[in-house]
Amino acid sequence: MSHKLIDYTPNLSFYFGTSFAKLAPPILLNIDGLYGPVKKDKNPHFYRDDWAMLALRGFLRLRDMKSIRIKSFLNIGTGSALDTLGAIEALDLSDVLMTELFSKSVEKAQLNVIRNLQKGNAIKVDTVQANALNLDGLRQLKAKRFDLIYENLPNLPGELNDLSVYKSQPVEASFTTASLDDVPKIYKQYLLGSHYLALRNLKPFLAVGGGIMCNIGGRIPYELIVRMCRDLKYEVSRLVYELKMQSEADWNLRAYSKWEESNSGIEFAFYRGQLRDSKEIVNFDQSNCDRVSGYADAAEEFDRLIAKGKLSAKEALKVFDGGKVPIAHTVNTILARPVG
Ligand SMILES: C[S@@+](CC[C@H](N)C(=O)[O-])C[C@H]1O[C@@H](n2cnc3c(N)ncnc32)[C@H](O)[C@@H]1O
């Protein structure tokens, strides 16, 4: 296994230019065996396709919101920690705690952040191994409160999820359908269980006035996400609405199709990937999505533009045809804040 550090400066420079306030370029990451980001030079749509960049767009929206003050940050499942670096640069943080399910990721995530901070900074950075779904590793921190919690947990339970994606990581550590037993049926059926549990379990860790930012692959109606948040006594606002290429499309589409087959009446929404390169979407991107603004205010128009390429998981798997036709799905980056 190589331990080469990869330069991610171009990814963050897209948003921050060359002058970083908290980070010291070149921004070098060790992503061996971690959930790693797409590099800018390999993908012209990197800011749409990479979860860490979608998170960064959410953080930039939060920076512009006057109604939330963010000093402390809890990241659930940071992977490579590129999302944490983005949060540090975008927000005025003094206290950062990253979590990862896998022990191997914990040490690397911590090093990936520390090695890229400017010397003499006053930011406290820690990483713990934790499972957001049962709170293992987090319970002992119960006295701590955070202004912002971020989660981008997988939608697919272990039985459907091919964990070879996480290469050398232990398969048994993933969540299973059984661990979603106390999630209401409708959210379990639409594979929102991990987000439901995260929103429910992490609420006690929120400081007064704080919020949870969730990145949710929107293969389901947005209204259902809103309903889930309301059931859990959160108010919700959409920070970013985007069309992301389906990563590891082969096994993901198989998994979603299998779920459609065994859950009659449940249908997911996928899109033909070529849509992203259509004139309307590219123009839409330039006028509305460039840098900070995202699609949130123009969601209806965006839905209208992509509607013609909509496919169920079963249809998408057929169209994908072993990799011949790229497939995309929408992403909702939301902010959920406790009501009352
Ligand atoms: C889709 S990746 C996102 C990684 C990173 N946040 C980013 O934006 O690049 C999901 C991450 O959540 C972690 N994860 C999966 N299940 C988890 C759980 N139950 N608790 C905490 N982290 C988990 C995975 O190891 C993985 O790094």
C-alpha cells in the first residue's frame, strides 16, 4: 500500500483562491484505505461529484447565514478529512472533533488535518472512533455541545452495501437493517434510516442555537426528508441542491434495484448522467451554482430541468448497462435545527 500524500490544493483553491486564512498550502492528504475525494484535475465536475466539496458548499452557505454562530464542530464520518479542512477554512472554528467508524481512519484523519493547518493556530482538533448510529465512542462526550454537527452517512445497510469500497476496512462494523429496527417504516423503506438515527441520536450534542448539516443522496422525494426532520422536531432548510454522478454505480444501482424489488411500491429517482452536460444544466450551473449560492433557491426550476432524465433504480441499472451510460442522482445538503 502506498503512503503517498496527494495534493488537494486545487480542490480548496476553487473556493478560496490562493490566500488561505487557516490552512497552509500545499494541502496534502494521505487517503490510503479511506473514503477519498475526487481530484479536480481528473473531473471537471469535481465540485458536484465529491461529497467533501458538497459539504464545503454547505459550510460556505452557513458562513453567509447571520442566524447561526459556529465555533465548535463535530464531524460524523470524516473519511479523508478534506471536509473538515474545508469547514476550518470556511468557518471561524475554535474546537473541532472528527469521528470515524473505522479505527484506521481515525489516526489518518487527525494527521491529515494537523499537517495542513497554519503554524501557531489556536484551533483544538481531536478525532475519536465512534459509531453515530448507536453512539459507541460518543456517549462519554455527553457533556460536550457543538454549534454544528455534520453527517454524510451511507444510505445502504450492510447487507446491500459492498464494503470492498472501504477496501481493508472491517465489514462487520457497518450498520445493518436490524440496527434500524426502531426507525419508522416509511424512512426505513426509503433508506433514510442512518440519517434518521443520526438526527435523533445527535440532538443532545447540539449547543443552543446549533444545527445538524446532513448531506443526503436525494434518490427520494425531498418532502420526505422535510417530514423526517419535522417528526424529529427539527426545522429544515436546504443549503445546496445538486446533481451528483453516482459513484461505484455498478453495485450501488444493483443494491437500490434489489431494494425496489423487495419493497413493493418503493421507487428511487436516478437520472441520466449526460444531463449534467446539457446546455441548460451547464448554464444553470454558471448562473446559480457558481461558488457559494448552490441550487437551494432555484430547486423547482432545477427539478423541471432534470425531470426528463428521471429513472427508477431498476431502469437506471438497465440504462447503465455495465458502465456504458453514466447515471446521476440528486443531493440535498440540509441544515436541521431543533424547534423549541
Ligand atoms: C460517504 S462517506 C463521506 C466521507 C466524508 N465525510 C466526505 O465528505 O468526504 C461516509 C463516511 O462515513 C463513515 N461511516 C460509515 N458509517 C458510519 C457510522 N455508523 N458512524 C460513523 N461514521 C460512519 C465511513 O467510514 C465514511 O468515511
